[in-house]
Amino acid sequence: MNARSEGLHLQCTGEKVSNGSSSDEDGRTVHPKGLHPRQIWVPRGRFDVVRITLCEGWGVTPVRFFVVTASMAPGAAYFVRDDFTKVNFLSRPTDLRQDCHFLSSCFFRVAAICTYGRGTIVSTTDSLKLENVDPDSYLVMLKPPQNALENIVDTLVDEVIAALNLNPKRKYKNGRVKGFSAILSSSQLKSLKSNPKVAYIESDATLKIQVIIPPQDTPSPIPKRALLSQSPAPWNLARLSHRSKGQTTYIYDSSATGQGTCNYILDTGLYTQHNDFQTRATLLKNFDLSDNSDKDLSGHGTHVAAILAGTTHGIAKSATIYAIKVCNKSGSCNLSDVIAGIALVISDSKTRLSTTCANGVTMTLSFGAPMSTWRSMQESIQAATQAGIFVVAAAGNDNVDVKGTTPASSPFVCSVGASDINDTKASFSNHGATIAIFAPGVNIKSAWIGNIDASNILSGTSMSAPHIAGLAASIMSSQGPQSPLSLCNRIKTNANINVLSGLPGGTPNRLAYNGAAA
């Protein structure tokens, strides 16, 4: 985070909130006068992250104080009662003595924040929160090469690292996306900020997989060839292949089963031995170090992969799967690992374009975070798209506008919301104009970990995203590689139009359809 980002403090006295002053980097007061007593001012400046001191308790004397950081627009004012639920919290409170507690007085009990799993912050109304991986962990991204020689030699990253004798966690040397992640001291951070080769520095952070575990435009037709069927089929597959709901058979083109496509899944790993994958699934790389295991200890990655390409549970039944583990068993995914995973997809797929990936490449990102300003993520996804990779992202499970969610808000992804068996928007699914399309995402049965025939039922936009990746793989296997933008547009054009209910205004009413049956 940038210097002086801790300038804004709130202090609670009973139900009244008083605003402390904040200072710019020279110590000058930039807090305006005359604010409402329950209004927060975010100073203009080079940062949009403020540290806020919150207190718990309704009495005159606060019971406990917490410190969180939040992403708030510079130069904007927020009313505590009305606007605080819209603020993106970036770190958990420093005091976590209880499993669930209310940060109450400062904003009138609008945000119940609980610990879940290994300290992940989850709200009762907003299941996706962002927390710092390490307060001293950063992504350092470099400026594009200044000349052809720099681009060929590709020593820029190593030179910057060597100059400060750093020990990087990750290096990024993919095309124009060059940089590294590392633990930095304050002096190292200061030195890098003044380095003319550095484009920007971002704090490392955690994204979360988009899953909910339950208690146990005239469409133009996609050309048809010989049709195959699966009956009975999981409801989500049947819905994908019919204009009307309530069907029980999955119908698909025999020439459109994903053959000749490479489908990369950045997730919790993959149980490659599962019968649903036969011999078509490979764990390519494990970037997550927290699990101390290459295995999928969560099941989420296996579930997602089988929706895309499972023999029983999947759409593109002949597609090849390459899993990259960037998330741990609790569903936390370090930004630095995700960036490394995307870079690997770009480099690895290039080596397979004349063989395994001849018909096209997809990448599925079933995770996200309530941020839309990570340049490293945006630039990495853009680089993947420019390399011809069709990128699919889960819209998120917060029932909010997707425009504030990464990576689903990126203009370079095909973002996917969730619907249920009744063609209603899933209660948890994000929405908004940025959503490309909806796909089934409630009570989805797919492969699971534990044994070679295991299955489980999950809900979430995590489950919706691989439907679209599988549909893209099916189209490309039949008709060859297509640009990512045109492929997403094609899927939108061929969708079932205006069949969904429960959509907020401005959200496109499109449900995925493979064009196989009426």
C-alpha cells in the first residue's frame, strides 16, 4: 500500500462517529471541514486505500477496536449508514478473538464479518472478501522493454532483482507482462518506487473461489452434424442443449466434443485419476505452497474441470484438461500465484498449438475478489487474450454489480453469472451490464475427490463458468480456432434470450445454449 494510506481514522463514541484528520505525504491536513458527523472523507491523492479504525459496542466506552483497510474512491465521501456495505474491505480486523463478531458502532451493524476456514473473512451478506497475504508482500511490475535488444535478452527482471539482492517468490517474463513478487523491506520498497524501470507496485492479496456448498439478438444456429445424446443427464447439461427448461437429455454435436482443444483451469488442483477424465487430465503445475501437496485437497478444481470436460458430468467430453494449482484447500488464491499461473498458460499453450491445442485454447478462472483496479491481473488477462486464449471468469457470489469484481469485470474475459433449474437468477449471483451470459450454477453435480467415481453437488458461479469454457471448446473443436472476442460474442448471440427471471435492470437476459436441440 502507498505511504500515508493510514491517515484516515474513525473514532466511536456511543452511536456518534467523529472523523479524524488525514494527511498527505507532506503531513498537510487534507480533510475537509463541515462534514456530516457520520460521513467519511477519502482524500484525493495517489492512493485509494485507507486504513480505518473501527470499534465494537454500543456503549459510551467502546468494547474493542479493530483496524481494517478498505478500497474507497479518492475524493469521495461515504455515509456510514448507507454506503459502508459498498466499500471493499481489503484486510481482516487485527483483533480476531471471536469466530464471529460485529463491527457495529461505526456503521450501525450493517456488516457482520466472520472468520471462516483459515482466517478468511466472510460476510453474512457478501461472501467474498479480500485479505492481505502478507503486509510486506508485493507485486513489482516493470515497464515494457525500451528496445528490441531488451526484449530479446529478457534480463530486465533479473537485473532489478539483483540490484537489491532480492529473493523473489515469483518471476513474470511473459511478453509485455514482466515483473516479480517478493517480500520487501521498507527501504527496498522505497528504492523500487524510485526505480525508472518500475511501472507500478501492488500489494499481494487473496482471491476466493466462487462456490457455495449446500447442505448435503435473434439467435443464429450453430451448424449441426450427427447428434449424440446422454440420458438421463444432469439437469444443467440438459438445460444447455434445449430451448425449454425441464428436459432430462443432453444432446450434443458428435463433431463438437472438445477434441483438439486445450482447456486450462486455474484452481485448487485436480484429481486426475477420476474416471470422468479418463486419460485427458494433467496437473501441469502447483504454484500454491500452503497446502504442501500437489493434490486437490478441496475438490473445487476437480468439480469445475469435470463440468467442462467430464465424460459423465461434462460438456466437452473429449477435451484435454490442464490444471494449474493456484488456490489452497480453503479456497484462497494468492494474486502473485494467479499471475504466475496465467503466464504459464500463455507459454505452455504456445508449445502445443500445432498438436494438442490445434483447435483452440480456453482458460477458466472460477475465483475472484471485490477489486477492479489490479493492473497486474488486467494486463495478464489481456496478454492471454492477445495470445488467442478464450478466458472465462466466474461473475462472483455477492449478488452485487460485477463491475467491482476481478477478474470478471475485465473487458478481456467472458464473464458468467449463475441460474437455477427454474431459469431464475441464482440468489447469490452477481449481475450487471458486464455479465456476458448466464449458465446453470445451482445444485450442480460433478466429479469429486476421494475415489475414482466420487461426485458432489455444489452451487456457485464457479460452477457456471466451466459451462461456457466447455461450450467454447465444443464450438472450436467443430469449427477451429476463433478469436476470444468473437467466440464470446457468438456464445451470446446463440443464447436463449429473455428466458431468465429475477434479473436486476441492465443485466443481459441470456442463458447459454449449445444449439443442438429445440
